[in-house]
Amino acid sequence: MGADATDGPERIEAAVRALRAGGLVLTPTETVYGLAADAADPRAVAALYEAKGRPRFNPLIAHVADVAAARRIARFDAEAEALAAAFWPGPLTLVLPIADPQAVCDLARAGLETVAVRVPAHPLAHALLAAFGGPLVAPSANRSGRPSPTTFADAAEETGAAAAAALDGGPCAVGLESTVVALLDSPRLLRPGAVTRAQIEAVVGPLAEAEGDAKRSPGRLTRHYAPDAPVRLEAAAQQPGEAYLAFGPAEPGERVWNLSPSGDLVEAAANLFAHLRAADRSGASAIAVAPIPETGLGEAINDRLRRAAGFVG
Ligand code: AMP
Ligand code: MG
């Protein structure tokens, strides 16, 4: 790690190699420093949540190099086109229906059928995205609950230890997170940010407010993926008719999926959504889930499972 203020092509290449290998990369954006991962790779995204110490799988913003790349992952309507034309590249994030669910994996979207996408204006972020050639999720590089880093030194101190490569772009010009607007029904402001409400309303007219829960947790505006089958937690064993999500060493069996045979929480997080869907499709009467430790990423995994079981909103 470590970088100078004139990061050039060779550092971009090293960062791209790190991303392709599933690693994390510190990158400046015009808003704040981000910790980037390949949006298509659930292992990399799980490692990102772990590095940030996130107690929940909040949906992440997919960063792309240009509007053409954004159109490949999300469905654009006329309002999305107008906002993109007005503010991209720049600190505006649009929440749109997902068009390519593989390009931004389930874990990165927290299981939603929508995706948050933006085109950052920072030249290094743009160079990284153009060289990588696919979407990168890049939440702020701070550890969860701490302020967003706006200098390379702060970013390195927060999550640099978890990064396989780092780009130094000097201090961030904006220093404030992107504005998040959902275009799912009528345009809705999910998070105020660097682009003002007035600027957005000048393009698409009056914005609706995020209501209630959605305001506190914008990711919940649209229903999260919830299995059709009931979910039974803390299940030491599979009952007849049930599917079973094991964790740690377990006998293979019919309708048994192992989140991580070795008991690795990063692997379990990466497998969580795919295994939940597979278990749900198996025609089981219920999905029983082995106890998952509440440590590290386990907290976020258990939060997601409690939601799937209907214990939380
Ligand atoms: P950050 O963690 O700073 O990258 O912020 C991401 C923001 O975008 C949070 O407010 C998320 O809740 C929001 N967000 C990301 N994806 C979605 C989505 N699909 N639907 C609604 N909000 C989203
Ligand atoms: Mg943040």
C-alpha cells in the first residue's frame, strides 16, 4: 500500500489486477474516498462489508464509467435519461430497476430488484472504472459508524489495511455523499447530498419525500427479497420436508446447502442470497438455517436472515 499524489497508469493497472482477483481498492471520488469491489463478485462484496464492519447488508451504489455502462445494468426511463444528462459525471445516484442482475450481484443489492447507479466525476475513479470495464461498488471507505474519509490519509487509516491497492487523488472536492434519487414510481429523494433538491427539481419537477422507514433506511423502499417458504432460524438439524442451510462441517443431503463448510463468515455472506433462493425453489415446506455466530459479518448475515424470517420489517 501507500501511494503518491500523482497516481498514474501503472497504479491503475495494479488496482484493476487487485479487483479482478477479488480484492478491495481504495479510490478517491469527487464526493468521498470509496472502498471499491467488483460488483459482480459476491465474495469480493462480502469482504467489503466485512472490511467496513457493517452490521447490515445495506444496498451499495454501483459506479460505472459512463451512461452507456449504466444503461447496461439499469433500466432507464425518460426522467433517468434527463437526470443523467444533467448531472453525470457527478454526485447524483439514481435508483432504477435492475437490468442485469449478474453485473451487480444480489449481495451488493441486498436482494433488491433495483440498483443504485452513478457515474463519478473524479478522473482517477473514472480511469479505474474505464480500465476495469465493469461496475464497482464503492461505499465510503470508513468503518461503519465513523465519518466518511475525504483525504487519502483518512481513508488509509480507516480501511487501508483491508485494501489490496490504493489510489491517492488528494483531498475530495465535494466531501459530501451523493444525492440519492429513486425513479421507481414518481421521482423520490432518498438521501439529500451534493446535488441540491432545487437542482434536481429543475429537471424532473417536484420530488416526493422518502416516507417513514424508507427515510431512515432507503434500501427498504422496495421490498427486499424474501423467500416464499417460511424461514426457521437457529435450527440445529433439518426436519422432514425442510430445506437446510448449514454452516460449518455438515453431512451433505437432499435439499441441504452449506453456507460455508469451513465456517467462514465471508464465504457464508457471499453464498447467502444464492442459497436462500435455491432452497426456496426446492419446494421445501420451510427453510431451516443453522445457527450463525453473531461476530463480524455474522451480525449482518443474521440481520438479513431475521428479515427473511419476518422478525424485522
Ligand atoms: P453508501 O453506503 O454511502 O454508498 O450509500 C448508499 C446509499 O444508497 C444508501 O443510502 C442506500 O440505502 C442507497 N441505496 C443503494 N441501493 C439502493 C436501492 N436499490 N434502493 C434504494 N436505496 C439504495
Ligand atoms: Mg458511507
